[in-house]
Amino acid sequence: MLPWKRVCRSLAAALLPAALLAAFTPLTTGSAAAAQTTSSGWNDYSCKPSAAHPRPVVLVHGTFGNSVDNWLVLAPYLMQRGYCVFSLDYGQKPGVLGINGLGPIAESAEQLSTFVDKVLASTGAAETDVVGHSQGGMMPRYYLKFLGGAAKVNTLVGIAPSNHGTTLDGLTGLLPDFPGAEEFLTMQTPGVADQIVGSDFLTKLNSGGDTVPGVHYTVLATRYDEVVTPYQSQFLVGPDVHNIVLQDLCAADLSAHVLVGTGDLVAFHEVANALDPAHATPTTCGSTIG
């Protein structure tokens, strides 16, 4: 191998883990410190669900996200519509502030289970609805399937969820070519490694079918997703599943992976429809102002 090729290969090996981590980042974490404070009005444990919206909504952030930054738009959006809204931090690593979703996803699902129980106890509701972005749209399926969550969740809405893993536009296929890269991801960010196509976690999660009885599933995907690729891998198969491509509702929606979960009002209109299908209204490009 020519010297310059060896240099390039070494540099690529060093940069690949960082590239993977950056690609999974669903948002900037400039307000990480805010994750340790109040959540701008949501996470109000005195909130009691109304007859119109009897189930509290639990929001589950994505990889490298937190309970505040991911939901600065959607949480108020749902509160204005009369929902009790809650969000949690999960998958934390010691000494890392406000950057979560890094731990093994099975353990994160246990954190979700504990949080849902807390929300149900405080609100007096029998069930909750769960809305998640990226890892947060997929991880709850482990809770539903293996931790008894199906009895406590009516609806799961996944926004750009990593349901069947991701190739990161082919980047994950390069891992075997870079010694140490896969080990780095597994040891330092198992929450990322678990989302790679073919991981042991995803094999277990999807064996025997994508869904469990009694839960309504909605998947919201964007054709411009550059993180969970191909975007069709986000879709679920089951008897009570609604797979939606946002561009089929609004061709002008150019949101990629980050924006679709943090600020896309076309997507959020569909979230509201999924939470209250009896009062659903058509989602169009005009939903961006509604």
C-alpha cells in the first residue's frame, strides 16, 4: 500500500467513530444545562388528563438528545391541545451532561418502564401514549414487547424511528474495514451500536414480528432522512400499523432526520392525529401554520 493510502486509511479509521456519533446526533446540545432544570411547563406531575385527552403523553428523545432539547416545539404544541405531557432522560453515561441515549437500549427501556409507572401513578391514568424520535421511537418497542409495556401504552408514534436499524447511508458497512471502530462503538456508545443493522439487539427486538397486540402504531418517515437509512427501514409490519411518508402529505416538506423530530409541524400534526384519531384532520403543507 502506498504511504499516502496508509495515511488516509489511518485517518479514516480515526474519524469514522466520530462521524457515526455525529450522524446520530438529533440536535445541538447547547441547552444541555437546561435538561437539569424545569421543562418549560411540561413534566407537571399535578396535571390530570381531561376527558377529551384521557392519556398522558410520554416523549422519548433520540440518541445524544435529552428530555428538553428534543421537545422544545412538540411539548408545547401538545400542551396547547390539552394534553398532559411528560419527557424523560435515559441512557445516561456518568459525567456526560445533557447528552443521553448512549447506554444499552435494553437498559434504557427499563428506565422508560419506571418512568411510565411514575406518570401513570401521578396522573391516575390507566394508559399512556408514547411519542419518540429516532432511537426514542424504536426503544419503546422493547418495553412493549419484553417489559409488560403493552398493558400500559395505547399508542406508539415513532418519528424517524430506527426500527430495523440503519446503514447510515452505507457507513456502517465500513466498520469491519477499520480495526477498533466497532469495538469503540460497542464499548463507548452501546446505544449507537445497538441501532446498526443486524445487531444482536435488533435481531431480538424484531424476531417474531414487529408489533404486539393491543397497541396502535404510527411511523412518520421523511424521504430525506440521512441518519436512519434507508428510510423504508423505519416502517413496521403489523395489523394495527400506519406507516406515513411525510412527503406524501406535503411534497414541499424537506425535513431531514433532525428537523423532522424537533420542529416539523407537518409531522407534529400527524402526531396529534395519531393520538386522537377520532378528531383527526387532513395534514397538508398548510399544517405548518396550524
